[in-house]
Amino acid sequence: MKYLILLLFPFLMSAQTNRFIYEVNYKKDSADKFITKDYYHLDIAEGKSNFYNRDYFIMDSIQTSGGDLSPASFGGMPPKMSNVVKHDLKTNKFRELELMEYEVFDISSETQQKWNLKNETKVFQNMTLQKAETNWGGRKWTAWFAKSIPFNSGPHKFYGLPGLIVELKDDRDNFHYQLIKSEHYAETKKIQTLDDFPGTVQVNYAQYKKKMLSLYEDPLAFINTTNFNFENSEGIFLKDNTLVKPDNVREVRKAQQEKIRRFNNPVELDKIIVYPIK
């Protein structure tokens, strides 16, 4: 792929919002060779950052213009309502928002990486990048950062280098982030869909793990708690576009449990949840 990066270095410090767009290649299942490709935005403004899937940006743009949020607007598929990572750049405090079917877990954490800076450099898109390594989250990571982009930030929860992380990958080839474009605005750009999450439940990691194990026990429990009435509907769609109907609840429940076990490859491998086989 030919990458196009628009970097307006002289205006970085005066701009109110700096948006960095990453191509992310990752494995949902670490035992599989299949690679999923996605695009994520890293927005830095007012001393804070948001790292989120591009579909939030598309959805926000459609809502703002009064457009249609049907799957057709996302290439025939529903938008990817994946995790959002929020960081107060003056601290080591993070909030990770994980969207379930009918509630959102707001997971608070404090973290930082201990980077080992290397003398090795390379040139990418006319930028000189320096190499750095860290062991964090149960994985060994290699980062390439640009001192010419004065933000000590990067994808997911990675930060603390003397320049923006342009490329990042782990030694098992499970995750690969690469900057492909940047945009700079004189005003603060708000993505409303990153703040308007109904049903948010604040949890720490221990509480989150307990909730995820409970969810695994019955991935369709929300149907009872929300008093959904099948009699007045053809069914209900899950966020992965699975249609639940009165005659397939048992099969869907089992398939969802299998998917939870299989797609269990978090960035922070040391926080992996071991699900029992059903």
C-alpha cells in the first residue's frame, strides 16, 4: 500500500486538535493466521487524547449532517463499536470504554511503559524515526517514534517517548500499528459519539473480569434484563450482526460463547481472561 502522510510540522503546537490516523493489523485469534485490518484515530486536544475506531468518526459525521446510520453507510456492515481509550496526557491515568450489547464498561487504570531507547534509526516518509523497545502488557514491543512530531503519545495506551509513535508492533506479529495520515485543525474537534454512551458502568479490572465471566455464562442475559419482547419483533441483532430469534436462542448463546473464547487476544496479554469450555 502506498501511504500518504500529511504532516504540517510548523503548525503542530498552534493547532487545537491533532488527529493521527493509524492502520491497524491484528489477530483476533492468536492461534489463527488470519489478519484483520482496521483504521483508528488518535485525537490529541486540550491535554487529552482519544484513541478510537474510525467508524465512530464516520458515525459522528453522519449524525451531524442528519444522515442515515444504516449498515449501507458502512459498506453493508454495522459500524465497529470497538473499545475507546482515553488518556489524560499529564498523568498515567487511562479510561478504556468497552461496548457490550446493552451496557458500556468504563475501565479505569494507571499504567506506563519503561522504554529502552536504541541508537538505530530509519527514514519513513521523509521522517527520521528512532527505535525503542519495551516489555509491557505481557508482550515485547518495538516502536519507531518521530522526535519531529512533539507528542509523547501513540496508539492504545502507549506513551512516554520523546516523540509520536509512528509504528508499533509486538514480537509475535499479533499487533501492528502504522501511522498513515495526520490532520491538524485550528479548533477543537469533538466526536460526540465518544461521550454519549448510555448505560456506562465504571469498573476496575477485578470488577471487569468478574462481569466478563458472568457475561460468558450467558451472553444473551441482557434479553431478559431489558424485557425484550420477541412477539412484537422479528428478532434482535447483536453488535456482530447476529440475529437472535425465539427459535435460535440456544444455538446463538453457544456460538457467542465459542466466539468469546476464540477471539480472546487482548493487547494487554497479561490481563487475558481464561474462559471455561462450555
